[in-house]
Amino acid sequence: MEKFIYAPEIAKLGHVALVTENLEKSLWFFKEIIGLEETREVNGTHYLRAWGDFEHHTLSITAGETSYIDHIGWKAKRREDVANFARLLEDAGTEVRWIAAGEEAGQGEAIRFELPSGHRFEIYFDMEKPQAEESRKSVLKNQVYKAWAKGVSPRRIDHVNLQTAMDNHLIVTYLQETLGFKLREYLVNADDKQVVGWMSVTNLVHDMAMMSKPSVEPNQMHHIAFWMDNAQDILRAADILSEQEVGFVGPGKHGISQAMFIYVKDPGSGLRVEIFTNSYLIFEPDWEPIKWTYKEYQKNGSTYWGDRRRDDVDIQAVKA
Amino acid sequence: MEKFIYAPEIAKLGHVALVTENLEKSLWFFKEIIGLEETREVNGTHYLRAWGDFEHHTLSITAGETSYIDHIGWKAKRREDVANFARLLEDAGTEVRWIAAGEEAGQGEAIRFELPSGHRFEIYFDMEKPQAEESRKSVLKNQVYKAWAKGVSPRRIDHVNLQTAMDNHLIVTYLQETLGFKLREYLVNADDKQVVGWMSVTNLVHDMAMMSKPSVEPNQMHHIAFWMDNAQDILRAADILSEQEVGFVGPGKHGISQAMFIYVKDPGSGLRVEIFTNSYLIFEPDWEPIKWTYKEYQKNGSTYWGDRRRDDVDIQAVKA
Amino acid sequence: MEKFIYAPEIAKLGHVALVTENLEKSLWFFKEIIGLEETREVNGTHYLRAWGDFEHHTLSITAGETSYIDHIGWKAKRREDVANFARLLEDAGTEVRWIAAGEEAGQGEAIRFELPSGHRFEIYFDMEKPQAEESRKSVLKNQVYKAWAKGVSPRRIDHVNLQTAMDNHLIVTYLQETLGFKLREYLVNADDKQVVGWMSVTNLVHDMAMMSKPSVEPNQMHHIAFWMDNAQDILRAADILSEQEVGFVGPGKHGISQAMFIYVKDPGSGLRVEIFTNSYLIFEPDWEPIKWTYKEYQKNGSTYWGDRRRDDVDIQAVKA
Amino acid sequence: MEKFIYAPEIAKLGHVALVTENLEKSLWFFKEIIGLEETREVNGTHYLRAWGDFEHHTLSITAGETSYIDHIGWKAKRREDVANFARLLEDAGTEVRWIAAGEEAGQGEAIRFELPSGHRFEIYFDMEKPQAEESRKSVLKNQVYKAWAKGVSPRRIDHVNLQTAMDNHLIVTYLQETLGFKLREYLVNADDKQVVGWMSVTNLVHDMAMMSKPSVEPNQMHHIAFWMDNAQDILRAADILSEQEVGFVGPGKHGISQAMFIYVKDPGSGLRVEIFTNSYLIFEPDWEPIKWTYKEYQKNGSTYWGDRRRDDVDIQAVKA
């Protein structure tokens, strides 16, 4: 058989690096209310993950003057893909910065670069998969921490939803061609112009959504999502958030992605978190992206049923 | 950039072709009780799928003298992978039979061949994705049929679980090397010898399990699984099956795969069906297969909690 | 011991008699979508009940020129209570009409009378408890029909919610003193004047709510509620209603009563139906009614979380 | 109208007083794992209740040489019923001991006496309904504590299940005639002799079950049950108990009472706890007790579906 030569590929969403103007509140929110576990703290950065996340961290939180997303980390499929992505990006004129192994705790050598939309991405391959300490460790060999230890208690990180002032077709095409994302569903406006794309490299409907809005700051994050196993868990989350008097939108069900949701904001940083479940998986290699017109979006696509309110203050991605 | 040359790959489990000695009972069970939709009937073969399955069929049912599994269909990742797999298999001395487009309704050109374990696999790429007729069609653009029309109403096919008298390491290595399956979890017996492997080509923990048992017929199918979105749906299934006086095992939760289950048999053919939910997804490209000793399997691995009964009569795969 | 002499008492909400201007649509809605079972039809009146209702009917539907509630039936605690209530009511100047056994199918001798608010109540004791026919009968000895046969499939009738232009304190006091209802929770307006009372004769928080609104027709019904066992069942109902394009409000959770809800209207008659679950039970004989100020009502009392929309067109109770 | 004279009545199950040979373990189990709240500790007795229990305590735990149930408390319907019950019992030759107000923390004057089966009952009317302290208090006016603070987190006490060596018909008749319990469902053995009765004074199917077994100690408690709102909550409980390696039986669904269950034992005292949900309510004053033959009990009555294992070591009620 011939030797196979593969294009570099992204395997999955790895983590989000959050800078918060109120570290104490953000830690309270993510650890006590959402119920993430803290792997460890290194030099003031708190490395968190959900009970079912295998890697060292899926959310890092660091104190800062203002709140913003420092970067979004993606795991490459093969170790050599990191350098191959670097080469591809530099060939295309993108500035690439190498991050030494250990500069981000638990992580091997990685690269960081900015999308044309200004969002900063990181690509890594090596990442520690630390076990939980004895008292928090699951009795199951395929699960890191015990579930249900505190708060909402989601299983794992699910996806990110980004906002840009850029033309949607342009940035989505970039993500498809440069990073290998596949477009799964998309929304067009009244002029039949694409304004949102839901994309994935996995069997999820989306690892990332990119929403174009003329009015937004050049680059923003609309939300980071954590996955729960059951719709009922979303209702329990609603009870917990209500008792803590942390306001939220939902529950409801999206038509696009078929997912049940609650949106709640970290009171420390303003980062919106989607508590997310159900949805569907795409196994088809010949998937045809599903087009939603704005009319369809308003009827069924955005909110299939449930709470239809919106709140529109989003967190900036990459500090100005 | 260099031109990339890819090994042929399997994208997903496609369908199971069941032959039943009691067509009427099997159709009652799968259509009325499980609640699969019938895409159409062609020459006595009934092509069924769940409400969230996109392709033409995920289960076909045909009348026969005895009940058995005729073949298990897998969708290739690219159209050319079908011929590439044929070439690879023939090079390795495996007999490959070409199935003309349309010989199996809805399906393009495909190949069929037998595993060393005697199970017959089919690999195809082209498959119709018919819409539902108006009265059964979902109002959602990303969903084929309305959910909850009848019976248990699972979303989609999930996986197959096969049994063999062959050495487990041998057959699992074959599946890894020839077809690209990745081993996710495995069980060893008291002599530290591998006896079951859970494997996938997708982000699921398993698209297929292969269980070795010296006592079984050369090749058997332990079960086919259908996915539901919520644990509560499994409990509703238990109510429905109890009311219909169709016996079942469960509900319970597996440690391996972390899935909630019910096992119920088609009274027509004897084919065991797992109604399956929760579980976890594997996004890590550097996943280390999780080893379960027999002691761990008995404690947590097989039944983490719930109904621990077993029934051991399985359906033959491929007619003798 | 002395012989005990008991005041007449109401044991439970029995049924609602609906007149609809579109019988076909109302039957489609209640039988196919909500999934009530039809006990039988007598002289054009369809007698329905949920799968877990024991008595002959909990909802009757009859065609009429306009849609309205003909009467609301309550079951007395003892057979002699029917006549005792008649005597009490007549002594208080209320006109009482006797309904002969069988005039309403399945029912023994009963009385009908109008509340000061104009709502027509019926009190009966004897009511057939017919078994289901063989094909629809539950395998359980304590359950009438198989659950999950069709549509939303609630277990039983739960409560009624009435509207009046009358002073709330007056009508609630009447219901307490004449019929023995206990006040469980109540709402006052900005002037500290009671405007809604939730009342029960059972351990439920409410068998009946009475809401006073100056603007309403003298007597109206806001909704009739059916009970489901699990919150997840409400979400399944939302899927079913959405697929049938029957609009609804919810899901959400009330603070008052702590119940999860969906409100959906019968497209035939306009009668609003609450699909209702969770809530709490009151076993305390020394229960102090819980007072909600309008501010508390707006914050947590009405909608604790979820869909906060309201629709305000209600069905008339008793034909003008 | 004539003055009404009422027989004394029991309104509800109040609490269970547990003596444990391992206080530390019992407190860990009931507070950390089951997730009951501690109202307060008085003289070494810990007064606990679930987040939705209104009265001062529903379970009290005191250290002792051996583990046993000291008494089971029932709340009378009216204050004067306590003395009226005392009079009735003494007239029937039963020894009645008066408990002074405050002798049991939070409680007013009460009586204690032994059933013919040897189980010790307490009847009280006055009981404090303390609010929760600020940090644990629910934001809802009709709920005491925030839900989901710790562990399984049931809403409220539900029922007790007692065992006796006495003839079942005799003891059930006693409970009906002396204390006003209504028989809801019952089991007969192969000789058509009643062996178990499920009884209630509320709309629940049972506030108490009494099971006769020739082999048991004269008086035992099989279990105390706590209620959860949803079936899904039982599955979450199974996860939590499994992670804590506290063995349990279930989940499953009883035919009798139609309730989903898990049975788990307090490792401190050996008291079995049923985590209980769903079930049905009985509003009918003319309810005919449902008879289950032993054959029906084995088929559907005991375990309708799910885990059918039994464990048979029960805790003694009243110290020998």
C-alpha cells in the first residue's frame, strides 16, 4: 500500500482561557455554582475542567484589569499537525507564535495565532490527562471525577460560539479551508446572505459557531457551552441558579442543533455559559449543510420552544 | 502543499439486515413497539429507520426459514473508499462480492465480505436520504420524522455487538488494521487474555463491540442498539414494554461505556435490541484503551447499577 | 363513643363539562394530541378520561353554538353529602337543581348550582369506574389504561383555574365556608387586596384557583390542568405540540405551587389546558396560607423560571 | 345546622426516631449522602428534615448501644385529637404515656403507645415549623430550604414500611378501626390469607405498609421512604450512591403503588431507606382496596420492572 500523507487536522475543542476582572466571583460561579473541578492553580491561573473532561483543563481563569477571552485552544489530531498547521498558516501570511511546553500548565508545545476575525486560537497536541485526587476520583475507570459533587455539574466542555463584525461567508470559508471545519447548519438574512455558521470537526453538530453582526466589537465570544447528559439536568440547573439568584435565559430548545439550553453569565467576567444537552450527532461524511432562512430561524430555528428572551452583552475575545 | 493520499476509512455504522422467521411479529415489534418508521418495502424487504436517522434505512427486515443477520452495513468516508477497501481486502486474500447499485434499495454500489470471525460486512458510500412523507415529516429542517409518533421512539441506530468463538485479540487487531476501528475499552479474563473489545470509528465509545466466547456458534450477534436522548426515555420504554408483556432486562447502567440500557428481544426473530442512552464521547486522538479486569467488570464494568440479570440466547449472524 | 356527625365534604375534583363550537377539532386535540381515552359516547357527548383516572369521565365534550364550560363536577366524600350540600345551599338561598341518575352518563344522582361568581358546580357521589376494554387495559391492577398510548398522555385530571369579576376575598370565603375548601396560597395586589386564591380539599396545593380580574366576563375558566409524573414528560409534550404546530406557552416553573407547566389551547373550543407536574403536597392540618405580594408574584411567584409569556383570551364558564 | 362531632384523625406521618449504634456514620449517611438538613441538635439528638419538609423534624437520630426505631410520630388533624386518641386507646386497654411539650424538641404535648404488633407510635399535633437559616433558605416562600444543596436531596418524608410476626388482617383492622387508616392495596398468600396491607390517611397510596412474616422479630421496620420529584432523580441517586460505594437495590418500579424505588441502608444503623418517586394518588372516598394474589405479586406487583434483588436484614422497631 502507498504511504498515506495526511493534511493537519483539528481533533476537538480543547479549552478556553478566560481573563476576569473579578477572580473571586468567577471562581465562585464556575466552581460552586456550575460545579467545575479545579485541577490545580499555577501562578494565579486556575485550571478547571468538568468531571468528565479527560485533559488537564477545559477552562482557565486568570485575574485581569478587564474581562476578555485570551485564547481558545484546539487539540490537533497528531503531534506533527501542530508544526504542519504552523507552516500552513505562515505560508498564508498569518503570524504564528510558539508557546513553549509548560508555558500553559499541563500543555506541550503549541502555537497561537489570530483569525482574520481577530479571535486568538491555540493549537496543541500534548496535554496531560491527570487523574483526580483520591477523594474526588470516580469509581469508574473511564471517568475522572465523581459526578454531582457540587452545583450544576456538567459532564464536559461542548462548544464555543464566537461573534465577529466580519463577513460570515469569508470567515467560515477560512475556517473550513485552513482549519478543516465542516459547515453543518447556517443562517442567511433577508438578503440571502450567510450570517451564522455552525461548524464541527467532530460528530457534534458544532464545536464552534461563528455569528456575524455588524454592530459588534471586532471579535467577541457569545458563549462557551458545557454538556449535561439529560434534559432533566437542565431543569435542575434552573432550580440551582434560581436559588442562587443568578439570572439566566431558558430553558428552551433550539431548532438549529436540536439542543436544550440555559444561558447564564459568570457574574465575575460577564462570560455567558450555555448549559447544553440533547442535540444530535452527524456521522454522515456527505452531510449537506442545512440552510435556515431568517423567517425559519425566527419561527423554529433559534427557539423551537421555551424562553425566547435574549440578552445582548457579550464578552470581548482578545484584549483591545 | 503536497497532495494528500488517504487510507480508506469507515465513517459510521449504516444498517443491519435482519432475516426473520416471523415477519409479522418482527414488523409489529420494530414498528409498533420500538416505533421505527418504514421508509418503504421493496420485494418483501421492509426498510426501516428511526425518526432521526438520515439515510434510507438502518434496519431491513426480510422473511426467511430461520432468523439470522444477513449483513451489517458500514458507510465509507469517501466514495472511492469502497473500491479501495475492496482492493485492500482482496490483496489480503479476502473474497469480496460487489453489490450492484439498487440491489439493496436506496443504496449505491457496495461490497460484501466476511470477517475472519464469519460475520458478513457490507461497505457502501452512496445511500439515499429520503425525506419523510408530509404527514410524518418533522417541522424541523434537521430532523426527518416527527419524534414520539409510536412506541419507544428512539432517535437513531447506535451500535452493534457481535459474538465470536475466535480469539479476541486476533479479531480486534484485524478490525483495527483492516477497517480502521480504534479500541476504546476492553475486557480481559482471569488469565489477562483479552475477551471483549469496544471499538469505534466515530466519537462514540463504540460503534461495534466484539465479544469472544468459546461456547458460541462461530458468529453471532448479541444485539443491535438504538439511541434515545434521555435516561427518562429508557424508563418510559420499560413502561411500554411491560404493558405489551414483552420481557426485557434492565434498566441499568453499564460502567463500560457509562450507558443506561434495556435489552429486549424481537419476538419474531430473537434479535436482541438494546435501548441505549447517556454514555460518553471520545474526542481524544491519543485515547488510551481502558482495560477492565474480570473482577472490575463484575463489580462495576458490566452493570454499574440496576438489573443484573443476563439472558444468553443470541441470534446467528450469517446463515450456516 | 358518641356517634359522630360530619359536615358534608368535597372529596375531589371530578370532571369538567365542555361545550365546543368545533367538536371535531376538540376531539382531535384531546384524544390524539393530549392523548385522553374515550370511555364512551352517549347522545353526542364524548366522555373522556386520562389513563390513570378511575372514574367514568374527567372531561366531557359536547358540540354547541359557542364554546363554554357547562359545569364543573365535584365528588362528595359520602353519598349523603350530596343531599346535605343541597340542604345547606338551599338554606343559604341558592337555587339547587337535581340531576337524575344517568342524566350525565355514568353518574348517580347529583346537584347543580351556581356560585356567587356565576360558575356552575355539580356535586355527585356515585360514578361508575369502568374498566378499560381488553386492548387498552393496563397490565397493572391499580391502573385503568396502558400509559403512553397516544400523544402527551397525562396520568389524571389535576385542577381547575377559574376567573371572576367578583371580589376575591368574598368568593374565596364562600368556597371555604360553603364547600370546605382550604386556602393554600394567595396573591394580593399593590393595595394589599386579595386577588387570587389557590384552594384545595385534598393534599394537592390546589384543586381550584380563583382569580379576580375586574375586566373579565362575569365568569370564566382560565384553564383545566392534567397531571404528568415527571418534568421530562412536559418537555416531551413540548416536542409533540411543536410538531403538531399547536402553539403553547412554556415550559416554565411556577413559584406558587412549585409546578412545572405548559399552557396550550384546544383549537376547537379555545379552552386552555395546563400540562402540569412536580408541585408539592400539603399534609399539614395547621397550614398557614402563604401570602404573595404582587412584587413577589412578579419576581418568583408566577414564573419562577422559564417562558414568561402570557396569553389572555379565556373561555366563558356557563353560557351567557 | 347541627354541631358536628368528629372522630379523632391522623393527618400525616410526622417523623421517625432512630437510635443508631454508629452516630457518626448515620449522620454522614443522612446528611452528606441522602442530603437531609439538620434543623438542630438537642442533647445529642440530631433533628433532621428534607428540604421540603415543613415541620421541625422528620427524622431524629440519637446514639445508642444497639440500633432500633424508638418511635414513629404521627400528626393529629386537630389539637384535641391527641387527647381524644388517648381516651380511645385507654378505653381499649392500651397503655398511653404522655410526652410533655418540649420533651421531644420542637414538639408540643404528645402521646406514645404500642401497637398490638409492638411498634411504638407517637401522636402529636403541635410542632414548630422553623424557617431555615439565611444561607440555606429557599428564595421561594413555600419551600423551606434550597433544594439540591447536597447528595441525593429528596423533597420530603413519604412513608414507613413495618414488619410484624402478627396476623396481618388483625393488625391492619386495628390500624383501620383505632387510627383511621384506609386500606389501599393488599397482598394475599397462596392460601388467600392477607399478608401485607398498604394504608393511608392522606391521598398517598400509603403512609404506612404493614408486612406480616412469621420469621421476623416481633416488630421491625423494613424501611422509611423519602420522596423525590422525578424518576430521573432516582437515577442520579444511583450514581451518587455508586460513587460513594454504598450498596443499594434498584432502580426498579413497583406494580403495587406504581412507584420507582431504590433501597439503600444507612451503614450506621442498618435502617433501610427507600428513595421513592412517581406512584399515584387516591382521591376517591369510595376506593376499593386492590387485592394482589401472590402470583400477581411475583409477576408485576412487587417489581413491575427493574432490579429484582432483595436483601432481608431489617432493623428492629422498639428495643427488646
